[in-house]
Amino acid sequence: MTLDRTRTEDADEPGGAGLNTEHDRGSKILSALASSERPSPPGPLSTSLTFGWRALLKIKHVPEQLFDVTVFPVMFTLLFTFLFGGALAGSTVDYIQFLLPGIMVQGVIMITMYTGTTLRTDLEKGVFDRFRSLPIWRPSALVGMLLGDAVRFTISLTVTALLGLLLGWRPGGGFGGFVIGAILILLFSFSLGWIWTFLSLVLRTSGSVMGVSMLVITPLTFGSNIFVDPSTMPGWLQAFVEVNPVSHLVTSVRAVMGGTDPGASLPLTIVWSAVLIAVFGTLTMWRYRDAR
Amino acid sequence: MTEPAMTDLAIETHGLVKVFGDNRAVDGVDLAIRRGGVHGFLGPNGAGKTTTIRMLATLARPDGGTATVLGRDVVTEADEVRRRVSLTGQFASVDEDLTGRENLRLIGRLFGYTGASAKRRADDLLDAFALSDAADRQVKKYSGGMRRRIDIAASIVVTPELLFLDEPTTGLDPRSRNEVWDIVRAMVSSGTTVLLTTQYLDEADQLADRISVIDRGKVIAEGTSSELKASVGSGSLFVRVMDRDDRDAARAVLERELGVEVRDEADPNALTATIDEQGRVTRALSALDEARIPLAQFSLGQPTLDEVFLSLTGHHAEEKTDTEEAAA
């Protein structure tokens, strides 16, 4: 669609006089404005990927963003392997076979919480006002942000895996098993991300987003089968661990990376992810209409 | 898709309302703004200008009333509105972590330019806005004026039919302010309608063809700058006496002859009066002469927008607001 440029000629000659006296810039701006080019609107995938590109540019300019995805996993892996290894499994090498897939999940889930604080900061700076005023598929700015985070999570997963191999982790599923497990973790964390986007649209400061996120993440990760087999836990805790979606994720990742059958935990993980997107994606987009 | 009935109105609202908690930030705004030129939204901080603009730009949903922009409803046809308008906010809105060029490429790609053409469009705009040298610097390292230019450039990656400019010169030095004014004039002459909010009276006076004066969520007056001034009185008389000791005597003479209140200016030699009838001015000046009060200077001018504001709202347009907001 092109603009009807004639309609303005009969306007009350605004600024017409000033134009001649104006320097070079005025005419350059005029020629920039004269472009009536209207490219055909891009689809949802294209705009989401463009926002993913924005996330990568931000990593390029603010490489400190990679601190958490490298330091957290190394710290967690070393700490828990040596802290619990001897006591729980008799040796660290035995324990790491059990722990490593779980610690990958733990590391990534801890990092997902930055999604919310980053969005809160962006909202405060007003850059989302521009994004929201564009004629594009509404969720694309958020989807792109989560896609950019997936890149950071992949780094975290890779770091954890390499460190694990160094410490004696020998997954039965080989590289293929690792890749499938990693995809499951990325899928789940993408879905989980919508909880944080929703929180950051509801809460007013990034500090409170961080606080509430911790409140959700702590029981979700520690109240799971990441560190120990739930069979020794009291009944009420077992009941929580059983329904905790993180347990299903850990069970399936453990299985596919270990080269065994994940059973029902794999479809359950996928169903949980779909439910999280459906519920928190919808809530997020509802709040996004009026975001401030 | 059926085109809505052609309308020459860029913006039309009826009883627009936005409530935050128990604060009616926008409290029944009716607007009918024609296409073309600059329409000014003038009002103090917190008057509801920005909130109104946010609703018109589909960034906030009205709590009451209706609004159409370029003939499209801002709620039910939000995407149609977004395709035609652009917004440069007070604090909006490019990504500070990215460079100027990256920001423009980002917007270009979101509008559907392919990689290479997005880059070309970004370079053209950087050149037009004299930002080529800073193109590869992060926006957070830009000066205030550069920052405002990149914001505006980002708003016209695809030429909008209507541009919302929310306080484009707040916090800028006079030179950068003039640059932004030049940009606004260039845009208007190319056919874009501009809705400008400002708390600066001279800015509205300089740029706007018509002005809506907003105070406490309501439009309290509308018209051209001259109409608004005329509504206050035919003008104001400014008198400067030669000797400051004569000022009291001069004030007495003027008040008698003009029949209106005469005010002391900050300058100890100066007096001003808002006058209803120009005819009385000549008489008043002769009376000063007869009273042997020598004048250094006198002039008859139109009232300033500040006087307009004062007479419409009972308070000045500038100063007041901070204390008001602190009290709220």
C-alpha cells in the first residue's frame, strides 16, 4: 500500500517555508521519507528469528551475559559431584553417571530466570514500546528472546557435558543420546520461560521478578529426582517429586542420554511443556497488550 | 478487506478514558484532528498527554470511550493502525545495547526488508540523520541529541502516515532542539501528519498548526495558536519606564486608563497588562506622557501561551507540576 501524497499538499502549508532555508539534512530526510517502499510483511517465524538475532547481538555487545551460562554449570557440577558423590554413591565416578543429566537440567533452569529480569529491564527502558507498536505477530519479540536464550542454554549444556566427560561421565546413549536429551531440556526451558515473561509483566521491578522466580525454581529443582532417588524420601515429598514436571524431564533426559527407554516420562515432559506454553503463553500475551 | 469510509480525520476520539488505580489519567478526551501538519498536545507533566498518545498508538487499551486513528479503531483494528503509524516516545525506544545501525536494521527486518535491503535502508537513514560516524557505536554512548535522532530515524524506517512524537525535545540543549524541529518540519512537508506532545509553549507555538491544551486528563481548549491567544484578550501591553522610581506611578496611571490589572515584571522598570481593547492603549500612553513619566520602551504584543495557560487553568504551564505531583 502506498501513501497518498497529494492529500497533504492542501494542508495549511506547514513548514513549507522553512524548507528552503534548511540545510542539507532536511533534503536528505525528505528523500529518506519519500521512500514509499512497503516490503511485504514478514511471517511469525521470520520476525521471531529477527528478535533471536537481536538477542545474539546483545550477547556480542554484552559478553558478560555468558558468565552465568559457563560459571553456573561448572560450579554446580563440581560442587554436587564432590559434595554428594562419596556419601551417596560410594564414589564420585559412580555418582556422576546418575547426577550429570540432572545437573544439566538444574543449571539451565536456574539460568532461565534471567529471562524474566532481562525482559523487565527492557520494558522499563521503553524499547518494547517500539516493538509493540510494530505490525508484527505479537509474541515474536518474546519468542525471539526465548530463542536467543536457547543459544545460551546450549552453551551451558555443552560446558556441563564436557566437564562431566572429564570427571568420568560415560553416557550409554552416546552423542546422539546427548543431543536428544539436550533438545528435551531446551524445549522444557523454552516453555518454562513463559512463566518468567508473565511474571515480569505483572511485577514492577526486576528485583521482585528475581525473588519470585527463586521461590518457584528452588522447590522445582531441589524437590525433584535430580540429586537422589526419591524412594528414600517421606511420602508427602515423594508425592510432590512424582508430579513435579522437572522430575519427568530429568528421568527422560537420564534415559535418553543413558541409552535406555524413557517410558512415559518422555511424553509427559512434552505434555507439560505444551501445557506451560498454553497457560503462561496465553497469560503473558494477555498482559502484554497493556504492558508498561 | 473493505476500506473504511475515507475520512480526512487523522485522529478522532470520543470520551477516551484511562484509569490507573484511582487516578483518572485521561478523563474523557474528545479529539478531531485533521490530516496533514502538526497537531500539538500542550500540557504540564502528568496532564495525560503521554497516556493519550499510548492509547492512540495501541500501546495501552482505553478503559472507556472510542478512538479511531486514520479511520481504524485502535482496539479492534489495532494491527491496521500499527501498519500506518509510528511512535517516538519520551524514553522510547531503541535498544541501547545495540549500535545505531543494528537498531535500524532490526526494525527494517521486522518490517519485511531482507538482509541487504534492510542494511541499505539503515545506511540511508543514518546518513540523513547525520549519524553515519556513530553508526557502529552502541546507542547508550550517544549524546541526547543523537539519541533523539536515532529514535526518530527508527520511526520512519517505513514512512508512516502519522507519527506520534512524545516530548521529542525534553532534556535537549537548544541546538539539538532546533535540529529536531527541522526534522519535524521536513517530515510534515513530505506529507506525514505529526501529533506532537510538549510541555514547552514555544515549541507548540513554533511547530503546531493547531493545539489542544490538556490539563488533568481533559482537553480544556483547542485551536490555532492565534485563536488560543485571542481567547485570552487582544494582546498584552509591555511598558518599561526610564526611571524605576516611576514604576508605581506608571502602574496607577495605566490601571486607571486601561481598566485592567497591571502586573510588575521581574525587571524593576517593567510592567505588563493584558488588554481587551487596543483603543485604550493610545490613551493610556498619552496619559503617561501627561503625567511626565518618561518611557524607555513600550510594545504591544499577542499574549504568550503561558498567559493562555494561566487564564485557562488558573495556574502556569511550567513550574507548578512537580509540586502537584509530589502532593498527589
